[in-house]
Amino acid sequence: MPEPMTEPVPDGRESGAGGDPCDEPTAGFIDCDESIGRLYSYLDGELTEQRRIEIARHLDLCGPCVSAFGFEAELRKVIANRCKDYVPDTLIARVAEAIRSEADLRSN
């Protein structure tokens, strides 16, 4: 079993004497530091399928990392839903026309 978590680490997780709550082999093929370090790439779908599987396996077995993952995923949803700017249809049409005009100039 992992040692009891006793001291906080900078990213909000807690660590035991070994520094990683997932020191045992059953914690997955990658450690907490790598899982957390690649969290944004994982959320953005920027990893290879193999790396996504390894991180998903780690998250399935590691409570502190899955908590960090859940927090970051929820934060991204809130930001995406709250940070939407309204763009007037007239501006969209003007930009589209400018792009078409530029493309026409380059093709001639």
C-alpha cells in the first residue's frame, strides 16, 4: 500500500515519505509527476494513443491525480462557457469577404 499522505506538494497533491503516492507498481506505468505534467496535453487530446492509455490507467488507480484531473477538466469547462465573446454577424461577413478577396488576389 502507498504510505500515508502527510505533506502537501506545490501542485496541491499530498505526498508520503517517497514523494509520490503511487510508488507501488500497481499505480500504473507512469508516475504522478508525469501524469500531472502531461495533464493539459491529455485534456487537449495532444498525446499519442499509447500515452493516453497509460495516463488513463494511472488516473484510474490514483486518487490524488484523478482529483487534479477532475478539477482541471471542470475549470476548462467553466472557462469555455464563461469566456465567449459575441461577434456581430456584420463583422463575420466583413472578415469572410476580406479573406475571399485576399485569396482571389493571390490566385490571379
